[in-house]
Amino acid sequence: MDVLRRPEWHGSPVHLGELFLVRKNHVEARCVVRSHQLGWELCLQLGLNRDFLQTKVCRTGAEVLATGDEWKAAMIAKGWQASSSSTGIKSD
């Protein structure tokens, strides 16, 4: 992904992809990116029900990537294991 293009807003969020996936004790947590009227929304989801642990609206692509890196590092520091499974983010 060279450039994260700001998605068009059509009134409701659209799933754009996944930044990372981590696992701990057979539980998955993933950070997904959705469109938002102000830019992008990062959603940290936990478990099979995909309950939201936290969300953040980012206005720039750099902020999306920096926030994702920060959240992932914090989870790894708490014992979560990084997974190479990731669907990526749509940048078109």
C-alpha cells in the first residue's frame, strides 16, 4: 500500500480492510478500518462477536497507520501474539 486514499462518504460506514490481527488464549483481536465522514475509523474488535474494545476516527492516512502500529504494539506488550493473517486495506 503506497497511499491510503480517503474513501468517499455515502452516509454509512464501509469496511475497507484490516490493519492487524493478534491472538491470545485462543481469542482473536483485530483492527479493522472503516470509512467515516471525516476520514477513516479504526475499530479494535475482540472475539467471535467482534465486540468493539475501542475506536478512533483518523483524518489522515499517516494517522491511521501510526494508530494501528501503536495499538498493535500495546497489545503485544500485554502478551498478544501477532498473526500474519491480514486482509489488507483497500487503497483504491
